[in-house]
Amino acid sequence: MNIKQISKKLNLSPRRVQQLVKAGVFKETARGECDLLECALSYCVFLRRGSCCDAEFILTTRDIARATNLTPGHVRALEQIGIFKKASHGRFFLIESMRHYTVYIENKYHRRKKDVQVYTTEGSPRAQAIAGSQVTQEKDGILR
């Protein structure tokens, strides 16, 4: 996101965002571009500590499990396939892990939606007849 978008999302002036970039609180990914998640987390740490820091955001298995509503065993299984990025034994990089987990969930959702559409269109003649209409209905994020 560009500086103007970051400033709107974090309720800061564009000038303040530029100052935080210059101070090293926010890291630019490209000229005039920053990652919103990294900026938000860095800004929280900056406000808590009252200074600029280059601290890494590390969470434990239990923290990741609570944040994602998974069991610790499921967190470890996802770590084995590369979804959660391990910092050390039982500790994970927050930003990378959440970024990969978000992509994982999005892909899982799109695969499930596609599977439901394929199943319903290849089924009975009635399902084939209504394939162009609302075959899959989504309510509250759940396919039915």
C-alpha cells in the first residue's frame, strides 16, 4: 500500500507515516510502498515501547493456536507443511506465519467452493439443469 493508504488505515497523517519510515519504524517494500500488516504491528510496538525498534514479532505455539482457533497439534502440523514459519522450537514468526496462513485459508475456501460446484453440476440431470443458477449458496461464510 502507498503512504496515503497506510495513513488512512492507521489514522495518521501522510507526513507522520513518512517520518516513521525515515525513523525505521515502518519498512518500505518498494519506493513509497509499505506492508499494512507490518506497519500496524510495528506501530503498536513503537507506541508501547515509546521508541523505534527493529524487534521481530515472535509467538509461541499456544499463541498461534489461540489466534487462529486451532489446536497446538494442528499448528505443528501446519508448521510441518510450511504454513507457519518457525523461529525456534515452539516459536513462530508472526507476520510471515499469518501471511501464509491467510493464503492457506483463502486457497482452501476457493478449492472447497470449486469442489461443491463440480459436484453439483456433474450430479443429476436436475443439478445440471440449474447449474447456471445458484447451485452453491453462501451464508455467513459457510457453503451450503
